[in-house]
Amino acid sequence: MRNSRVREAVAQGRTVVGAWVATGSGYVAESLSHAGYDAVTIDLQHGMFGFDTLVPLLQAVSAGPAEPWVRVPSLEAATIGKVLDAGAYAVIGPGVDTPQQAADFVAALRYPPLGRRSYGPARAALQGGPDYLARANDEVMGWAMIESAPALAAVREIAATPGLYGLFVGPNDLAMSIGVEPGRPTPEVDAAWAEVLEAAHSAGLAAGSFCGDAATARRLADQGYDLVVPMNDIMLLRAAAAESLAVVRGDQPSATAESLTAVRGNQPSAGPESLTAVRGDQPSATAESRTAVRGGHETDTGGGY
Ligand code: 3PY
Ligand code: MG
């Protein structure tokens, strides 16, 4: 089984940047895997596709250098086991509100004696190789999503769960749960981000978050977040489309563009500029950015996880 490059990067103190697939397009998943992101998450919770699309999407991610991750639709153990069998290197579990849910989540991710994952590594063993079974418990990452007021209240107890890899903030659900509008920065969500970061790092866990725009991702990275996910694929497409239309028409931004600007508090961008804005480095794209992203270590070009 290949070492998780994300684990290695986080251990070295580098912020990793994730992409997020909601469209269900293999072409998009493959393109994002080649675009310089460290991991590409297939979103089975809010993505517009069903479970049967998962394997082709993971194969598409594996055609490039990014790590294939999955956000499961729920904390159901059978689903968690199945996405791992399909080859996910990390599972992002939504709505982990209690320490018990966190413990059950970790148990679903790990083979006995550490957990209750059932044997049947199907595609994971093909992709991971003959040592998959021996190494899966050490390599596979579980990110517990903190996205409600009860989760925030119990964040330290959740962070104390043995075997958990990281806490991952869902800022939109969290905003709604604490009574503020989702989709725009607020002092309440900023405070929650700081609290989750502190709880994660005090417990020796990684801290990650979904972000509504690249500027927020950059800000969280500067604050010490180990993983940031600036927008999903359809958000990137919509933002790039709105920008392009505004330039071509040379007129008022369209309704979409306007609302995007409002959501972002005037931050431009997305699209190709998104990774650059998050990382504050050279424009992205192919091999060059991958080298920069991976700290000078060029990867095998086509090969992935
Ligand atoms: C949230 O913001 O609630 C999320 O789950 C991000 O995908
Ligand atoms: Mg959510």
C-alpha cells in the first residue's frame, strides 16, 4: 500500500489542499487529480450521483497523483466499509455530534482488533497491493465532521477519540446549527473555526475545513489549518463561468456573479486561480505546480493512488 502523501505532508507541517467532486463526472475528477490538489474527495452526501458512480470516480482520481477520498452520506458502518473497499484513502464522516458517534466512526474504519471493519477489500487491495490488509489500519484516515452546535460543545471529547485522524469543519451546517446564515463569513463561524483548530491540535489531530472560497481557505491555512478544501467542482465552474461572462460582456456582473460576489465578500475568483490564491504561489496546472506542491518531489506522472 502506498504511503499516504497527505499524512506525510501534514506530519511535515504543510497545509494540504483538497478538491471536492459533486458533479459525478469522471472527467472532472481526473482533471482535478491532475490539477495540483493533494486529495480529491468524492462527495456521496451532497454530490449529484449515486453509489454506483463511486468506483469509476475513484478510478478517475487514481489516474492522477491526488489521493482518492470519500465523504460518506451518513455514519452508517456498512457504507463506510464499502467506500473503503472501493479504495478510499480517507473517509470524511458527516455530522459527528458525540464522542460515541466518533468512536463508532473509527471502529467502522479499522479492522479488528482495533475496530469492526469487515474483511473484503475488493478494489482497495487491487489498488493498494498485497500489504493492504496489514497497513490499512495505519494509512486510512478518518475525518470527523464538526458541523453542529452539539458537536462544537463536545469538540474536545470528540477529539479525544483514539484512532481519529482529524476534525473537519462543515461551515454551512455549522452556521445554520448555531443560528447564523450559511455561505458567508461571520464572527460566530470564525470563532468556531478557531475552537475546532485548537481542540484538534491539542489532541494531536489534524484540522481541516470545507471553504466557500479560496480567500477563506488561505486565511484558515494561515491560522494553522492542515487541510483546506476551497469549494467543490460545481462552485468552481459556476464562479469561473460568472467571471468569464462578466469579462466577455464587459457589463454588469450577471445575477449569478453578483450573488457569488456577495457570498464571497468581494473576493474574486475561483477556477484556475483558486489553488494559486490558497497557496499564494505560482499559477497551478501541471507538473510544475505538482513539484511545488509536493515540496520538490516530482511524482510519477500518470500514476496515482
Ligand atoms: C458544510 O459546510 O456543512 C459541509 O458539509 C461542506 O460540504
Ligand atoms: Mg455539511
